[in-house]
Amino acid sequence: MNTLKTFVLFILLTLSNLVYAGQVNINTADAEILANELSGVGQSKAEAIVSYRHQHGPYQQIEDLANVKGIGMAIIEKNKEKITLE
């Protein structure tokens, strides 16, 4: 019975991490989080995302990331489910 409780707890924790995993607010995340969570975005692209945000204000829509040098629609599409604006 104890093994069953441990297994159920493990499953619940795993599922809750999957639901949370990858939700990145591009208007508040720092470069380290962006680089770690977004596919195809390394440290330099992540820094460019943050720099653009500081210069131009918050992103109004996810597609605004295409204005950042080195970020194209392929990267945006690959990460669309992970990105939030709020």
C-alpha cells in the first residue's frame, strides 16, 4: 500500500511539472530562463529578446519576437505553446 501511495504521488508531481514546464512569459523572463526553456534559443538570442523588450517595451503578441535579430518564425512556431505574454 505504501508503494502505491508513493507511485501515485510521483505521477501527480510529474504531471504537475509537465503542465507547468515550458510556460515562459517573454515580458518578464530573464535571459537565462529564456535560453533554458525555449527551443532554438541560446544565451545570445535570449539576451537579444530581453534587450529588445527593454528598448521597445513589452511584447504585444508572440509574433513580435520576429523583430528580434536571430529570431524567425520557425523558432516562434516551435515554441508557441510555451510562450505567454502575461
